[in-house]
Amino acid sequence: MRALLFSDPSNLPKLVSASKDIAEEIHAITWEKIAVPVDRLEVIKGALVNDCWVSQLHEEIKTFDLMLMPATRDSKEIASRLAAKRGLPYISGALSLKASDGLLTTRVVFGGRGIEELKISMPAVITVNLDVYEPSFGEPKSVEERKIECSSKISSIKERERKTDVDLTKAQVIISVGRGLKKKEDLSMIKELASLLGAEISCTRPISADLKWLPEERHVGMTGVKVKPKIYLALGISGQIQHAVGFRDADTVIAVNTDPDAPISEISDYFIVENLYEFVPKLIKAIREKRKEKSN
Amino acid sequence: MDVIACVKLVYDEAQIPVEDGNLLIEQAPVKISDADLNALEEAAQIKEREEGNVTAIVVLTGPFDEAVLNEVLAMNVDRIIIVEGKEVRGHNPYRTAQAISKVIQRENINYDIILCGEGTSDQYSCALPAIVGEMLSIPVITFAGRLEINKGRIRAERYLESGFEVVEAPLPAVASVTPEINEPRIPTVLQIMKAKKKEKTKVKASDLDLNYPDIELIDMKAYMRERLRQRIEGDMNKAIGKIMRVFEEKGVIR
Ligand SMILES: Cc1cc2nc3c(=O)[nH]c(=O)nc-3n(C[C@H](O)[C@H](O)[C@H](O)COP(=O)(O)OP(=O)(O)OC[C@H]3O[C@@H](n4cnc5c(N)ncnc54)[C@H](O)[C@@H]3O)c2cc1C
């Protein structure tokens, strides 16, 4: 099977891993040179908006059995438009891929309450949820670089900010905050706790999207990152399914909430009915004391 | 300024009973897909600012409740077009998008903007708005967290993993909106009563001559994971002690 991969540079190594099991030949397209073990890497510069990629890829896709992209928001738009243009089946946010007289995929549905298995014929277009994959690095067999001119009805007025390197999927300990946090300044207490535990900080969607207290790449859930730490400490998070699906694969989930009936009580290992503003300082103190004890 | 809002009726995912690892979806109540409420609210606000009509298009993919259709109409929607029939049942965003595009053309519905939610509460493929745009050959703007309309142009702040992007396009265009874009109004009982009298047009899917690639549903299961569910209430010292023990067991205190 021949697969064409299209991805932003940072997601490409994981996308290569996702495609290795099912494709014998892999071509990849991105916009910055990156060392990935593919048969052919095409670095295309000059495409500024999704429109440009749709018209560019629409031709390239023709000779492939499968077009794979990461399940990012931009890719989801590009992938569905390509599928529409070519009349191909499209699966969004696939968790797994298996070739069997067509293609079998799984995806999460109902906000995270269900998982379904779907079958489609090939050629097809798929966006893949990459949170479960390890990146693949290596030298491409061949590289081609070119620049394209693109005119589109859609113009980009302000470019997006650059992504940082945080990869929450690798974190062993995660401290996650929700709307139980009252102000942005209170994050300093959370940061103190995180640094004591060597933890990453994540959040619910309202914290990043509505309040913008933390960057978007730190939101966990159906529309954010899916994490798998040893410990997920949820502070002031109600536990709506769209968030909870993001920490499904954590080993141990501890939740602190003032509401004894919060939905997270049903989906955590330890549910602590406390005010996070009293709990966190006491926990910080306890950790400090324990460390002192250990170093003596 | 005429607006079309695409609306999906879905089973309320939070109220689906689970039995032996299976989801009993049909026992859950029906609701308007969450982000479609934001599309409806945005449509109503545009209409209230710029004057014009709001048409809601609902393709019935399974879940149905007449009362929920009235809730749609109660959000200052002028009329609703319902596409129904076995041809549109089940999950296939390509097919649903095609039904919407074809019904717009067949019924000659005027529009300057087509609004959809960023993704539906049940499937969240986020594919439909983009496919509608392709099929009607109009600009597509997805994941808009803010919209502005000015002199026949739409400007949107797209809300992406990597930050924000501001884009602009000429109208007509299709845009999908995020839940952050607005706070959907909650219609009053009176508004819902009045809505019952508004125009509902039914269109048979079999009249739309749909042709699309198939997606075959092989299996669906619950995706839950059992947790210990130990509760500690009213005893802070016990809570801290317990968590410290868990931390030590997991080796996170160094
Ligand atoms: C299409 C769609 C996609 C979505 N995707 C995601 C997603 O990927 N990720 C996501 O997170 N959300 C997502 N959401 C939103 C999700 O449905 C919930 O609204 C959100 O997760 C709730 O966030 P929260 O728990 O921070 O806030 P709330 O639900 O408001 O909960 C706050 C909690 O804090 C508790 N609390 C308050 N004060 C304190 C205190 N002092 N100490 C301790 N506890 C306190 C309260 O009891 C409450 O339980 C999505 C929604 C839609 C419609």
C-alpha cells in the first residue's frame, strides 16, 4: 500500500509511526525539513492558508491508496475538503488503523463515552489521533524542496503563534486545573506544586479557550491532548466527559473538588471533597516535609 | 444578511445508559448538538444586527424529538428545513453535507453565511462545514472563536492548537464556530410556544439524489474505564496522608 502523509513538521514523526504498520511506501509532505524515515520527503514552502494546501494536495493524492494527516484542527479541515473534492471516504481522528479488505479504523464517539469500529474502502483520507504514538526519526531516502505561489480568496491577516515543545503525552505526573481555580495568579501555587513533583500542568478547555490562562496546547480532552501519566491530579475540575476522555489512560486519577456530587467522583480513583485552596498548600507542605525527612 | 445554521439533533452523551459494556444510546434524551447552539446564537445575533432571515437546516441522522425542533426555532430562527429518510440515517458527514448542499440549491435558500458548530457532540468529525464549503464552492473558515462581518467580508479569529490565526474572506462563506464564541440564549417558554407555529418544511432525502462513499459501522462499545472511586470527605489529614502514600507508591516524590 502507498501512503501519502501531510503534516505540520512537529507532528510528522508520529504520523510516520502511525503509517509504518500499514504502508509499504511512504511519501510525506510538510513545510520544513525534518529527518523522518520515509521514501520521499517533499518540503513545500509558500502555502499560507488551508486553501493552498487543498489545491496543492488535490493533485498529489491521485496515485496513493491512503492519505494520512494528524488530527489537528487545520488538518481536519484540509482532509475533509480533499475527501469531498475526490469523492473519497474520510475518517476523522482515527485511534487505530488496520488493513483488511479495505481499512478498519476505530474512533471515539459520544464525547468519549463510546468507541466505534468503522470500515471503509480505499483510497481514503484519514486524520489520525497521534497521542498514542512514539515519534520516528531517520533519514528520508530522497528529499525535494520547492516553493509554490498560491492565490486564495481567503487571506491570512495574522499568522498563528508558534507551538512550543511541550508534549503532555510523555508526562509522568500531571496537575490539571479547571474552573475551580478563581484567578490566573493562583496558578503560581499550582506551579510550585508542579515543580516539587516534576509535573506538567494541564487544564480544561475553559481555562485555555475562554480564560486564556494557559496555552491551548495544554488543554486535555476530546478536543485537546490525550494523556497517559502515572498520576493525574485534577483540581477544581467537574469531570465532564469531553474532558475525562483525555485522562482515560492515566494510571491513577486523584480529584479534588468542593462538590461531593461532581461527576469526576465516578471516574477517579481517589475523590477528595475539599477546597483546592486549602488542599494544595497543605500538600505542598507535606511534600516538603517528606523530602526533608528523606534527605536526613 | 441571510444566515443558514446547520443543526444536528443528537442523543445527550452525558445521559446514555451503559449495560454490559454497551451504550444504550436510544434511551438517552435528544438535544441540539452543543456547538450548534453556538452557531444558532451567532446566527441570531447577526440577524439582529444586520437584519435578514435565519434558516435552520436539520438533517435527521437518527435522533428525533419534535420539542427539540421547536427549541431550534425559538432561537430567533425564521424557519426550519428538515431532511428525513433512511438515506440519511447514520454517521456519514460527507452524505450529510451533500444533503445540506443539495437542499440549499433545490429550495433556493438565500444565504450570505452558513454557520455550523465546530463539531458535533456525538461524532465530532468536524468535517461537515468544510465539505459543505467545497460542494458549494464557497470559502471555508473552520474553528472560528470570533466573527466579524463588514462590507461583504467575513473576518474570523480561528482558534487552533498552536494559537490564533486571523483570516478574512468574501461572502458568501461557510464558517464553523467554537463553543467559546458566545453564550447561547435559553429561550423562554413563551418563545418555544410561539416557535411551534413557525414554518417547518420537510424534504425527503430520497428526492436529493445522494451519492457518497460508504462508511460501515462494524461495532460500538462503551469506552469507560473502571476506577477505584475511593472517597475522602471531611478529613483533610486523612486526604493528605492518602495522597502522599499514593505518591510514594508511584515513586513521584524524590
Ligand atoms: C464540542 C465540545 C468539546 C469540548 N471539548 C473539551 C475538551 O477537550 N476538554 C475539556 O476540558 N473540555 C471540553 N469541553 C467542555 C466540557 O464540556 C466542560 O464544559 C469543561 O470540561 C468543564 O471545565 P471545568 O471542569 O474546568 O469547569 P466546571 O464544569 O465549571 O467545573 C468546575 C469545578 O470546580 C469545582 N470547584 C469550584 N471551586 C472549587 C474549589 N475552591 N476547590 C475545589 N473545587 C472547586 C466545582 O465544584 C466544579 O465541579 C468541550 C465542550 C464542547 C461543547
